[in-house]
Amino acid sequence: MRKVEQIEQQIRGLSAGEFSELRDWVLEQDWKAWDAQVESDARSGKLDKVIAEAEAEYKAGRTRMRTTTSWSANNRFERPRGVASSVSHGRNR
């Protein structure tokens, strides 16, 4: 049995509270990995073209104010429950 399969089997045996605690921990690890990737991309210049395009759209007046938000109190986008992260599946975002 592979390591992941063993972990999955153990997860199935968790109580609801334990599962919730594990889920929160896994999501936090995913966010940390995402934050590190964005920071790395920003430092390397990979985001420069996207930023320049967004600034050009803003200056040209082709943007609009959002009336709703999906930002949490600590300014981090919250994924809807049940939406898996591509990082946790080994794919780049």
C-alpha cells in the first residue's frame, strides 16, 4: 500500500473534529505554498507582464469597481469548500 493510501485510510477513521482540524492544517499548508510561489514569481519577474497589462487596463478605464468580495479578514481569498487546490495535486497554478 502506498503512503498516500495509508494516510487516506487513517483519515477515514478521524472524528469530525479531528477531520476539521486536519483540513484546516492542510489548507494552511497549501496557502503557504501558494504564497511562496507568488512571491518567487514576483521576485523573478514572471508577473511583470501581467502587472503591466493590468495597469494599462486600469489607466485606459477598462476596469470597474467590485461590489462584492471574497476576501477574508486577513485579506486572503477563501476557496469555496470542496474546491481542491492544484498545488496539492502536483500541478502548477
